[in-house]
Amino acid sequence: MIESFLKENIVEILDNIQEGIHIIDHTGKIIYYNTFALKLDEIDREKAIGRHILEIYPSLSHDTSTLLKVIRTGQPIYNVEQTFINYKGDKITTINSSMPLKSKGRIVGALEISRDITEVRKLSEKIVDLQKELYITENKLKPKNQGTASFTFADIIGQNTEMLRIKSLALKAAGTSSPVLIYGETGTGKELFVQSIHNASPRRSKPFIAQNCAALPSNLLEGILFGTARGGFTGAEDRPGLFEVADGGTLLLDEINSMPLDLQAKLLRVIQDGSIRRVGQVKTTLVDVRIIAATNIPPEKAIKENLLRRDLYYRLNVVSINIPELKDRPDDIPILANHFVNKYNRILGKNVNKIDSEVMNLLINFSWPGNVRELEHLIEGIMTLYDTDTIKLQHTIGTVLFGNQAEQGNYQGDDSYMGKSLKETIEQTEKTLIHKALLSTDWNITKTAEELDIPRQTLQYKIKKYKLFSI
């Protein structure tokens, strides 16, 4: 029954898959494209079917075509990046997985599944270009001996004993070129510390480059970090990587636990001998880069879950900085809250001069899953919405702060739901929970959807419905 259904509907099934599927026979002639592949390659099906693959893709060759290589070797190829020029002259970049098709032990063709990363490739290449251009431009505009990092230790607000201790530790680390490993939850201020270390170091007038290792597909990250050489892979050009751009300065590798393990091994070699090799290049280039790595999960947990190489951890952990969560430094909350009030008085042209004691009590007792960043967003949101000289309890109604207290039953005298229907009450509760989750993930839609256990599309619909916008 199932086999019969699949045979009858296989073409329709394949045409609704959001990845390109391309099949050739053992001679290299094209015998099938699904709809997504036709759109991806901008191919006219009638002109392509029955013709040799190299006729339609003249920028490829017997050596560079993954499909032809699979037919020649009989071995599958997984997750290989390929850039080609289609017959209309457009440059397309895909991640391909190709496998031989066999009948009675004989290769009769090959099938390829392609994921389009053309725009991601363009954007990733712009990262390096813009980082380099930004450094050159800012270096011209800023006074001599002033680099591209913005923050200094003076920007780290707080008098908590542990914060003062790690500020002192970070200041000592700034005087060396040793690697630093920083751990802190989202919103605790990891990059604030990294930039402060750079600006207090002898490298302050040199480049400061930051790269989030989770922001790019692993296939692209190696080229972004180490650069590429012409011929290294199909369509590759000579391009410097971030290590070369950051030469003499500091490179922040954020979410280091998201870097593939094989790439971590290459990073370890850079730390040990100070040399890099562009993708596809044989020769090595010496670079002088101070590496600071950051992770938002405990390093020990990352090692246990095989997300961080143990040998790399030992090499990075020369100086270890663990930034506490905001809930663990409640004595800093009034200082930070008043700091953000002053900040947004200047930015928004407001004249708030006080936070009511009831509100301050709520701030101090709140769990702050989004840490300092969430506190700042809360203050900014209230000051954007209300013209007042005092932030009062009524201004927190509808915020995550109020939602938390309502859930815990700690808020006395709450009448915000009085007179409302069950539907209105449910919607208000849903809005509060979604807003709270968005703040805790710094408005990352994918992570918020996962936290709330709802589809991404549903979350986007509800954000529009409740008019929730990042501020």
C-alpha cells in the first residue's frame, strides 16, 4: 500500500521539497530536476533534460562536478560547498550531498540534493570586507592610538564584589597577549568585557574584530576566519580571512562552542604557532592576533557534550572570566537601573528623575533571564511609552516584570484583569509570556519559538497580532 502510494506520488512529493534535487544517468545526462532545483538554477526543463550536465553548467568540469565525481568513484559525497555559474551567468553557491544510484550492483546514475546558500555566501564575504573597511575608516577618523572597540572598563557599571574582582582580573589580563575564555549567560555583557580588555591593552590602536561562530553555516566559517585561495573550491577567490584582518589586534570568537570540532583543531594550531593557511592554499601566513573566546554555556558542559575540544579549552583557558548573572548581583540592580534612566533621558529627551520604591523592589526581586540587557530594554520601553518624571508601578503593567510577579502571586492589589473577559485575560497572559521570552533571547525568533514550544510562523503571527516590536 505504502509502496504503491509512493510510486504514484513520488514526483509530486519531490517537487514540494524545499531543496534542489538533481538526477543524472551514468553518462552524465540530466534526467530529472525537481521544481526547487529549476528555480534555484533558473533552468528551462525542456532545454536541460537529456543534455550532458557540463553543457548546462559550463563553469563546472569532470573534476569539480560532484555528480560526475560520484559516478566516477562510486562513493557518496556529503555537505560539499560548490559555486558555479549557471547558463544565464548568475553565480550560485550550494551545499551539496551527492550519492550514486545503483541497480544490481552497477552504477546507473547519481542523485544530488542541494541547499541554496548563495545569499549567505555573499553576506559572509561582505563581513570580512566591511570589517576591514570599518577598521580603516574608523582608524582614520579616531585620534592616533585609539582603535575600533567602543567600550572601556568605565562602561562596566556596578559595585558588586564579584564584578569588581573580575574587572580587576580582566584589567590584569589586558596587559598580556594571553588567550582569554569568557563565560556568561546571554545579556551579561561578555563583549563589554572583551572590548574593555582590548582597549586597555597595548593592541588598543589595532583592529578589534568580533565574529559569532553560530551566525554562519560551518561550511562558510572556515573561509571567513582563515580566508580562501583561488581554486580552493569551485568558485573560490583570493580573499583574506578575519585572522588577517585582525593582524596585530584582537579577535573575539563568540559562541566558540558552536564552532565545528575540526575547525577548533585548526584554531588550536593558530594559537600554538601563530600561522594560518587559507582554504585551498598550501603556504602558511604568520599572524599576530590575540584571541578571546566566549561561550554562553559553562565550558565544562560544552566539553562534556562534545561541543568544545578539551585541548582547545586548556589552551584558551589561560585567563578565565565567569560573568555572574544579574540575579546573582542584586546590589547592582539599583545602580544599573538609574544608569539606564540617565542614559535614556539623554537619548529620548525625557526627564525621569526617580524610580518608585515599589518598582525598585520588583526590579531587585525579578529573576532577569535576559540579564542586564533585559533590564535595559525594560527601562527603555517604559521611558519610550510614558511621559513621566517618576517610573511607577502602573508603568510596569503589561511588562515581563509584572508578568513574573503575577505568576508568582507576589503582586498585591493587582486589578489589571478585573472586568475583562476570559479571552482578554488569556490574550494578555499570552502577550506577557511571549514578550518575556523575546527579551530573554534578545529577540531571536528561532530561539524564542523553541523556548515557547510553538512553530516559528505562529510566533511571528502573534508578534504582529500583539504589536510586539524590539526597542
